[in-house]
Amino acid sequence: ARVTEGLGSFALVGHSLGGWIAVEAARTWPERVAALVCVDIPIGDERPRLEAELPTTSDRRRHSMPLSATSFRDDLAAEPPLDAVALASLRCPALMAFGRQSPFASGSMVARAALGDEAVRMFDGGHALHLDATDAVTDAIVRFLAQVPTRAPETPHG
């Protein structure tokens, strides 16, 4: 919160595991998160599939540590799954977008049960909706965020 002090509230947008983290941030700091957009996130028993190693030939990941050399997998496995109870506890407007061909598409049913039909959108595409349905997903996010009321910035405590 110190980094964002004085900024007021903000919207969080996350894809896949980033969306999962955004949900947890919205639940942890509800006074800061004005809106939440999650794109194809793992809900219920679904977990992100992780490759054994990161590609070594990719320029952008050349210096990255392989996942097998970190505690990431164990840390992820130790986290409770997102479920209807977790989603229903959100105190901000939320949009959940899923790809019809995604391995996480079944999470849309849990999201609908927790948040209602109006909060869930299905798109033609797989897990990479930002690539598979760029225009449709972007338009849905923009329309959703345009309807979210803005909150005044916080007054810094002095």
C-alpha cells in the first residue's frame, strides 16, 4: 500500500496465475481495489500446468532460473484453490473472462455461481485469450471498466 499511497483505488487485471493473484489482492485489500478483471484463471481444482524447465533459448528468459530450481511449484500446490466462497467474498465489481477451448473453461461455472451471469464472459479461444480474441476481450474489459465508479484519491497520512 505504501507504493500506491495517494493514488486512491485502482483496477486490477490479471491473466492465468496473475488473475489468481489479483483475486487474492482484491480480497486482502478491498479498500484499494475498485474493480477486478480476470482472464482465464484457474478456479476450483484446476491448477496452472507448469513446464519442467523454462526455455533456455528464449531471449527474454535466457537468464531466468528453471522452475525446478525454485519453490514455486510447492508454494503453488500449498495454496488453497479459488472457489465460489473466495469469489463471492469479493467486494468490488468483477469481470471473469474464459476461453471456450481453455483447460480452465470449467471455472466459468464456479464464477457464475459466485458472481452471477453478468460477471462472466466466454470467448472463442484458448488460454491465451489476449492473443486468440484480442479485440473482443479488450472491448469487454474497456466496457466493463468504463462502468466502474471511480473513488477519490486517499489523503496521505502525515
